Amino acid sequence: MTEKKGCAVAGGCPSDYVAVSVAALSMIMLLSRLALPFLVHKTPTTKGSGFWLLWIQVFASLNLTLSLVMSVNFLKFERMHWWNSCYIWAGWVEGPFGFGLLMSCRFVQAFKLYYLFVKRRLPPIRTVVLLPLLLLPWFAAVAFLHIKRPLNERCHYRSQWVILMVGLHLLYIASIVAITRSLRHIEFRFHEFKDLMQGIVVSTAAVGVWVAAYVLNEVHEDIAWLQVTSRCFLLVTASILVLAFYSISVSQPLLSQVSLRRRDRHEFETMGQALRIPDSRRLQQMEPILDVDSSEPLDKLLRNKRFRQSFMAFADSCLAGESVHFCDEVDELDVIPVNDPVRRIYMTRHIIEKYIRAGATMEVNISHRTRQGILDTLDLAHPGLFNNALNELMHLMKTNLAKDYWSSLFFLKYKEESNTQRDGIEFIDRVNVWDHSPRLSSVHGAADDPFHQEQPLKVSSSRMSDS
């Protein structure tokens, strides 16, 4: 009993090593899930804030798990150095840089969805500003802890402080529940609301068990077996929480923001495919090649898909294809009906993140006034949102790309394909004329088509009338 009580106070019980092993395994799985798409599937990295939220979430998960190991006496070590202080691990690392940061990442995701689909505008606060604001209550609480010094030598709070810390944890969950509730009427295309609800259920259940173990561990210091059991549950539950929380990421198509699941990227190659945009205005692959006249307006020529593909390939070879790709995706946006604002917002946000934002992967060359007008819009579903940008880019393409295209090999190849297709169409027309000739039809009908007797009868009746 003395030995058990000693490990309950100093750490090093068998259950402690089991809990630490579970925590280490969950961290290995978490890091592997983060690195696997980049190492195996060669997933391209993005510059958006949503991508960095993944790394911040993993950082917060590591902090939360490590802070519990260091502050709840799982392992036998002496607190002789400043970096081993209870206020470092139980205060700063576990609070604002652990649990607080983990919940704040999910709140930022819900906050963005709220402004995009409820307010129909881009969030007014950038992620780099919003995250520190969300962590201010934690910073204030930890600073207050340093002043009052409520922790004992075992890094346990007094009873009245336990209520304060538990309330702070529950406050963040309540805020996520409140903002998620405001999204319940939106018909999302990629299960964002479902993922948010799953995250709330998982986090609430895990935090419920975690808080119970936390309270038991903090309050009942004199019961050895309860100390050992409660801290084991505390670490195991936290390990499951961070792994499940990362796995239930808010879904978005094309791997663009939050989710790094390989199957999403494999299923959708473009945002148009992800949104099931019909090809009613976009011409099909078998569309005839136009006889191109360089005097015709470029925007009219680009309506033909084969010419657009040839012109886009030329622009890409000149490392200036972002303007053509932008026009192509805006054309897809125009296909979506105005009375379908959710899909229009998805497509608009994709275009802004890919072409409009400063530092975007395919940032287009438009004026600062036009760019800010798009970013500051009060209605992301407005049908004329990109009109000014289209006019500017079309003017640039007419004065630069179009002049070089007429003398390029891409245009010569397009003309060659046009002539080849025209000859094929003329041959098919001649064959169709032959097939519809009455004399040839009667021969084919008598010799090759024994199941149809109407044609010979018609021919014979015509001969009788001639006679």
C-alpha cells in the first residue's frame, strides 16, 4: 500500500506508463495523418489560413498531451528547473497553447462558415488576428494564476480554482455550439455542418469525461487509487480527443482549406466538378472547330471550347495562363442559377482564394481598386461580382497574349485540326446524302435489310405510277 501511495504521489505507476504509451501512440498517428498526404500522395501545399489551421491544431494537440504528462506526475522527476514549473505546463502550455488553441481553431472554422454563408461576405477579421483574440481569456486567466499562485507542489489547484478552470474550458465549447447553431439552416454541399456537429459531440463527451477525471484528480489528493485512476483516464481521454478532433475536420472540396483526405482530392479535380456544375453553357469536346478570324472579339472566340483550350495551352506555355483560367472558372460560376446562393458562394470563394487574394497560387493582374471591391463585397452571390476584373483581364489578353497567339505554333496546330475536321465533316455529309438517296435506299433495303419492307414497296409503287 505504501508503494502504491508513493507512485500515486511521485508518478511511475504501471497505469501511468500505459497512459503515456497511449498518448505517444496517438501523437504518432496524428503526425502520420498530417504528413502522409505530402510524403505518399504528393499533395501540394497551399498558402491559405485554413491550411495553417491544420498545423496549429496539431501543435495544440501536442501541447495539451505533453502538458498533462509533465504536470500530473505520470513520470518520476524532480521539479528543480524553471522550465519544469507547474505554471509553465499546467498554466501556459495546457491552457492557451493547448486546449484553448485547439478549440479556437474549430471556432475559427465555424466563424468563417458563418460569415460566408449567413452574412454572404468574407470574414472581417483575418485568422492571424482572430486566433489571438480568442485566446485572450486564457492569457488573462494564466496571468492571474501567476499573481495568485494557487498551485501546490503537485501542480493541483485548490477547490475554488477548479471551478474557474472548468468553467473556462466549458466556455469555449459553448461558444462553438452557439455559432454552429446559427448554421443549421444552410444546405451545405460538403457536410460542413455535419462535421461541426460531430466535433461538438466528440469534444463534449471527451471533455465531460476529462473534466470528471480532472476534478477527481485535483480535489481528492488523499485517495491514492483515485489519483492513479483519474490521471490515467485524464491522459487517455485527452489523447483520444485530439486524435478524433483532427480526424473530424471540417470538409471542403479539392483539399483546399481544412481536409487533407486523399479520397476528396481524387474524387474532384475541379471545383466545377465538386459542385456538379452542368455543362449547358460550356461547349462539349465534340464541338466543331471554328474558322477563327483575328478581327473578332476575343471574348466571343473564347466561348468555343476547342479554341479556349488551344489559347489556354498557349498562355500556360508563356507562364501567363492565370487570366484564361480565371475567365474559364468565372464562366462556370455564371452557369449556377442566381437562386442557388450556396453553390455560388462556394464557387466565388474558390475563385477569390485562387486568383484574387494577394499571394494566391494563380493571382491575376488586376487593379487594386478592383481587387478590394471584390474582397469587400457585401454579397458573395452577386452575379456581377467579377465583371470589372473580367474586363481588365480581357483587355490585357487582347493587347498581349492574343497578338502573340496568332503567330504561334498553337494557332497553326489549331488551324490544321480545323481543316482536318472540316474535311471529315464534309465526307460524313456526303455519306449521309448517299444513305438518304431513294434509289440507294431501295437497294440497301432489299438486299441488306430483310426486316423492313416499306422501302421496296414505295419504289415499286412509284414505278407503277410512272408506267
